[in-house]
Amino acid sequence: MENRFNLLAGPTAAKVAKRFFSTSQAIQESTLPEAVQDLVMLRASQINGCGFCIDIHSKEAAGHGETPLRLNLVAGWRHSTVFTEAERAALALTEEGTRLADASPGVSDATWAEVRKHYDDDQVGTLVCLVAMINAANRMSVIVHNLGGSFEPGAFAALD
């Protein structure tokens, strides 16, 4: 399989990508813990089968100090002991917010209550935006066949 299309080659898609990156920077600069951001982006990317985004977010998480054990257990977070209650709430929200097309009723009241228990209003808003943004990024990359395996951390700095 090869990449189908370079989204950065055309003027309109390049503008959108640059604004998308700016939005992502606002999320990164929020008070939502970096580890939670990394776990959320990795889990949504796993669910959506986006090899490119899995590559990016696993490498970036490792660069932020995430352990191989936790990275390897993200897909099975419900059946592991290495995530905090707050991280588990964020991962549940991520799964329920990502699986909307799988005949899911959306985010359950129980999951929402757990998220509200662990995060303040700003962090909840950031978490909702993060789940939406990573799902959009996954879809763009899967549509154009962006392939995982060759991402170098810091590669997006040129979009800044």
C-alpha cells in the first residue's frame, strides 16, 4: 500500500492542516495532563486502525516518558492495573466517543460521571475536543493511506 495523496500539497488542505495543527497546540498547552492526552490519542488511533497516528502517538508518548508497559497495555486498559482511575475515565470516554458508528449510544452517564469526578471544567472541555480532533485526524490519514512506521518525532514542527 502506498500513500494516496499528500494533503499538504494543495493550498486549501494545507491551510486546513495548519489550522488543525494550531488547534492541536491549544490542546497540548492546556491543563489536561500530557500522559492523558497521549493515551487518548493512541487509543482512538488504535480503534480507528490508523497506523500513521499510532506510530506518531506511541513515539511521542515514549518521548514524553511513557513506559513501554503502559503503551503496550493501552488497547487492553480495562484488563490491566497500570492506569489511574482518572486515566481510565478518559480512556472510557475516548472509546465511547470514538465508537459512535458502532451502534453505540454514545458516552454513557456512568462514564461522564467518572470523567467529571477526575477533571475540572476546562479539562473536560479539552478532553472532548481532543477526542473529536484525534478522530478527525485518524479519518484524514486513513482516507489518504498515510502509513505508519517512519514518523520522526518533531516532524510537525514545520507546520508551526
